[in-house]
Amino acid sequence: MKSFSYLKQISRSRSAWALLLLSALLLEAIALYFQYGMGLEPCIMCIYQRNAVFGIALAAMIGLSMPDKILIRWIAIIGWGISSIWGLLIAIEHVEIQTAANPFFASCEIVPNFPGWLPLHEWMPAIFAATGDCGNIDWSFFGMSMPQWMIITFAVYSLIWLSVLLSQFKKTR
């Protein structure tokens, strides 16, 4: 397919990885605006989704560093995929918590489950501390809550990732 050849070609360019990085950083800026500009407190699931977006940004920075090197590109693609799919699964779980028939049985943790060697919520509480309730729907747009929008966002990231991944197997001249 011609589109796979094109995707493989642009995955070797810095501009594609820069666009991925820019999109992730924009999402992080929007999240911080919601938190500090609008006063919406992030819950633990929000923080995990925020981490998934940071994972996409990190993968993009890796890809941006040397996209023409196959090993670097593969590390970036794998990181992007893990972060996108993990974020999608977390967003789906978050929506399930928000739409549970009995909210008393649908709860989430209060303290993030970060590795002991990486306590982000202690190092940078302004970004990684969870202060909200996962079951609350404090914001919606076109009738969809924030985690529902994040399902769409992570699904788009995942679909683009899958296309880029498959393009890597396309033989080029």
C-alpha cells in the first residue's frame, strides 16, 4: 500500500515525531489548565492517563532524537504503543467507574501506585498528586465526560500507532 510507504517514510523524519511530541505536550497543558485554571481536581485515573500521555511524549522525544536509526525508531514506536494502549485501557476503566450502577462498589485508589523508586506524586505533587474522586463528572463537552474524550484521544493515538507500526514492515526501495 502506498500509504504504508508514506508512513514509513515520515516515521524516519523528525517532523512527524515533533508533531507527536507537540500533541502530547498540548494535552498535558490542557490537563494542567483544567486543574489550575478551572479548579478541577484530578483523580488517580486522571493521573494515570496523564502518565500515559507523558509516556507518549517521552516516546516522541526518543523518536525525535534519531528517527533515521532503526533501533531508536523501534524503541520510540514500542513506547508510543505501550503508552497509547495503556492510556486507552485506563480511560475505559475510568468511564466504567463513572457509569457504575452502584457507585459504592466502584472506587479507585487515593494514592498513586507508582514504583517505590519513582514516587512521582511525592516528587512533583503539583502534577502527579491525585486529589479528586474518580466517580465525579465535573466537566463534560457535547455530553461526554473527560475520560470519554480520553478514550477517543487514546484510540486515535493507538490507531495511528498501529498504522505506523505496520508501515515499518513495508519493503522500500
